[in-house]
Amino acid sequence: QVQSKERNDTSKERRASASGACAFRFHALFVFQCSNEGPIPTMKLSLALLAATAATSSAFTVGPQAFNVASRAPSSSSALHASRAADKIASRSQWAEARGYTADAADASASVAGLLTNDDGLEYVKLVHPDTGATSEVYLFGGVVTSYIDGEGTEFIAVRPDAKMDGSKPISGGLSHCWPQFGPGEIQQHGFARNVAWTVKSMTDTSVELEMAPSDYTKEMWDKEFLCTFTVTLEDDQLTTKMNVDNKGEESFDFQAALHSYFTVSALDNLEIAGSFEGKEFLNKLAGDGGEMQTEERSVLTIGEEYDRVYTGVNDPVLKDKGTGKSVSGMGC
């Protein structure tokens, strides 16, 4: 699914350093069956980043991602890659200055890893890589990754400036979970994983493993016995995530899984999406009264207006940001 709407983010903490930067949402939706009755087919999707060599002020990225379906324990994983520029110290200084910090203050704040609490009382885990200085923040509420800053000071993940960071509603932005349902359906929009508190199973300075189990709240909507495990690992040049779903009951169940991901891009004018789009059908949700099916004539998509489209049969997208020189490539099953 491709969605876009240009925004000027005035939040100092989350603003991309390039003027007029905007957020881009990209969803990959998968439907699974979780069973204890023998193996079922395995499906894999990989999205790999093609990193540029030049330092840049903002970027969007996701990859590689792999979604695996297996008996009893379906899992999904993703990774965010960073580029390796020669002058990381200078780039970190630019990042700090754009946010009103000195380089020393930025380095000091980035050096603290562990379980922290924001100004609104929500707990989050901050990961810090000891060699590169890269950081990531993962909130327990919703199990959502809200930040990944590489060793050059590039923020890859966007959070909406109007996002509620106090637990009153799901955090708008980041790598937000849609589980066990994407969109509308039998239970609430996008399921419940994004608006319940996950617990910390294990944690180091560069990795955290979160768990979500059934509660009275979830059982009122969905009575399945499950255990979700979400692992976030900060490596020297990438952030990787992996989600496992265990069926703890006696009966099989179906579920949908997606990351409702927001990434920073330099500008929509700089964005191109290539792939096997030409000739493929898509649902244009903004056309007609309730949307309509259309056929794509282009092989490379550019966005000059608000988009909300669902493409079928496209598993090789390449997202290119000409403003940063970075891109994301996808390889299907």
C-alpha cells in the first residue's frame, strides 16, 4: 500500500534537518495461518537498502525485510540500513546544530542507553551503538520504534508532530504494528498490538526483546492464545527488527501482520518508486465515492498529489530519494 501526504514537521525533536522534509508511509501486508498441525508453506520478502556513499541530511529506508510462515511460529523481520560516510563526526555536528544542540551535548545524550521515561510518563528503551554512536528508541506502549539515527546523525524514522506520546492513543508514526488485523474488520482498526503495553523480556545496550501476551482487554476482541515477540537490534550500520508469533492454544488461527511505517524523505518531488507496476491493477481509494479499481500505466511512480493506493502483484518496489541519494529495493517471494 502506498500512502503519501506532504507535511511540514515543526517538532524540534523529530524534524528532518532539510527544510520542508516530509513523511512517507509504506505498508507491506501479509496474511498468515498459525497452526500446530504440521508445516505450512514459507513465504519470504526481502527489502534491501542500496546505501549512498555521500553524507546526507535526511533519508527514508526500510530493508531488508523477511516474513516467514512456519508451523507454530510465524515470524517477520526487517532491517534499516545506514550509509557509511567517511566524515561521520562532521555529519553528527550538522545534525546537532540543526536541532539546537552542540555536538558535545548531542554525543552526551546519545551515550545513554537503557529503560527511560519521556516527559509524558511513557517508558521507552534507548539503544546506543558503542562504536558508531547510532541510536534507536523503542516505546513499550505499542512496541513501536520511533527513532533510528545512524552514526552520521541521519534520522530515518518519522513521527507525526501531533502524535500523542502519553499513552492516550496509539503513537502516530514510527514502525507501528498492525496486528492481528490490518485496517478495518471484525475487531478495531489495525488490531490491538499498537495500543497495549508490551513488556521487556531482555535488553542490552544494542538490543531489546519485547513480548505481548493476551490480556482481559485483548480477549474481549480476540480470544486466541498467542505470544508475540518483537526484537529490535542496533548494528553498526543498520537497525533490524524481527517479530515472532507463537500459537499457544490448541486451535489454528489466521492473522494479518504489517508495520505501518513512516520514513523521512527529503521531499516528495525527489521521490520515485520503481517496480513492476505497469499493467497492474490497484485500488485508488481517493477516486469516486468509495474508491475504484484502476490499471497502472507507469513503471516508475512519482507523487504530485495525495495518494492512497493499494497495488496487487507488485513485490519488487525500489524507492529512490534523489535528494539524499539513498534507495530501498525489494525482492519478492
